[in-house]
Amino acid sequence: MTTELFTSPTVTAHEHIGFELGWDYAHYRLVPPAPYAQEPSPLRNGLLAGVAAFGLRTLPPTRSVRKWLQLRLHAWLRGRSVELVQVTPHYLQQLDVSHCPITRVELSSATLENTDASIDRVRNDAGYAAGNLAVMSTKANHAKAAYGFRDALQFVKQIEAGALGGIAGLSAAQWSRVAVLCSFVEPLPHDEACRLPLLVLPPNRLRLFNPVQALQAFVSQQLLAPGWSHRVSRLEALLPGKPARRAFQTFFHALLPRVLEAGRSNDAQRARWAVEDAWRSPLVRQRWIAFAQGLTPEQCETVVAKATARKLGSLRVERVSDAQATEGWCLESRGYVPHAVLMRRMPVSTTQRPHDAMQASLPL
């Protein structure tokens, strides 16, 4: 028996994504929140087709699966793109953190409070794609909104110059962390990137577009695990020439005491904050700039690549081309789904899996 599921002769990218989303809700035996499961839409069509196809042969809806479906639903409702080859439930699970990197509050889940964890597109003119996502509190996410690196820097200046308590609920220190977070995914002139303090360590799986920041993060992460003295010495030996090594020693001897001043802690989160706060020292920043500006971007990349190959730390850094770095980010459409007609819609048998047929004929 064949049932006509669609009456429209064509399907747009938005409609196709909605159908796929409804199908995946059915695959995990979940129902989209009201009213989306009841109102006529491509999402409902996909849900009904999936229910008919899967029956009771469904997959377990883990917490990361629910988060994945929720992210896709919110993105679909706003026309935002989601890259689904790499952005999977497992990938989102790797982004989990216990505290907001911006406000430093402990994150909650599904309490409808501003401490709830939410997934942010760090670069707002890109879609939900691998390398552009970070978990933060709902408060920080809403405040950050569509603002980027230079917006956040301007807010810091306005707060400090006007003795304001904050802007959009965030303090100057918190906007400083927003600025640094956004700088990771924005290509900057090397000299400018050298001048940025590491006020927030890069979230897991975030792509760093500025080589000097990758080196900065790699060095800072050394202090989060035992045996750092030996690793730092080996890393220092990879630097190009005696002047660079001397400048590095001078910088590191300024950074280390400020991290140790925070006291030894078995709490991984507090140890992370101690490293970040050490970068607020003017002396640390001054000596880092003197060291970093003596290196080229290519030299920074080479040092990090060699250190990673020698396993000098828990931070694993992979080099990717510029094209690979933004693959699936939809920068040409500023992170939105292009409103393109993809195919002529054909009747779909409920005894077959519409998802497979559509994947075989549609560009994803």
C-alpha cells in the first residue's frame, strides 16, 4: 500500500530538514514539544512517517540525544543550519562542562533558570557546526546574543570607563571572557592575537583560527596536570633559537607563581580558573607579548604540531586547512539554511524508509 505523504510538488531545504528531524524524533520514540507535534508541518510529516516505519523498533533516547534533537528543533524554527555529519549526540556529549566558562556558575539542566546549560554558536555568522560550539549558561548565551569579539571588547571599555555595573547582565570581567572566547574562531592579525590574554581556556573541540592562541592554550594547559615541569622543558627545546627560549623562560617564570598563588587544588575546575586568572597580571601579559611577537604564525603552528606529536600534554591539537576549518559552517548564508528547492516530491511508501530514499536523492 502506498500513501501520499506530501502534496507539494517540490521540497525546500527547510522542509527537508524538518522532515528528517521528525523522522529522528520517531527513531528515538520521542515526541517534539507542543505545539510542533500537532501542527501540520514537514516535521509532523516526518514524525508520522517514522512512527509508521519504526513501530517499537526504536533507539534509547539518552540525554545527549535529547539535547541533539532539541538543538536541531530550535535551529530549524529559526532557519539556522546544523551540520549533521560531525555534530552528533556523541559530539555534543564531548562539549559538556560543569560550570559556565563566562559567568563561572555551576550549570543546571532543564530548570528554566538562567543557570541552565545551553549550546552557543561562538561565531554568530556561522551555523551549528563542529568547531563553532561551546556550552555556557543561558544567561551568558542570551547576553552574548549576536555580539562578537570586537563588540565584547567595546563593552569592557564602556563598563570600565563609565564605572557601570555591567551590560546585559555581564560584568567587565565576564565580557572580557566573551571577547577571548570569540577571538578563537575569528582570524586576527598575528600581532593582535599576540596581545590577547588567555582569560578563558578554549572549550573542548573548539577550532582555534590563530596559531599563537593555540600555542598559548597548549602552554597554559600544561599546568593542569602533574609532570608539567618536565613537559614544559621539552616544549621549550622545540622553540626556534635561543632568543625565543629566553623570552619563553621569562614569560613562564611570570605565569607560574601567579598560578601557584591560587593554591594547589584537586578540583579540576578551580585549577582551570587559577590558570585563567593568572593571565590578568599585567606582567604576564607583557612578557607573553614579548615572547609571542618574536614568533611567526608558521613557527607557532610548528611548535604545537611537534609538541602534540611528542604527546607533551593532554591537549590534542589537529591542524586543518582553512577550507576544512569552516566546512559546514554556512558562512556564505551567515549560518542560515539556504531557501533552495531540492527535488520533486514523490509519493513515499509507508512500508519503506523515506529517510533512506531522500538521502539517496538529496544533497545533504
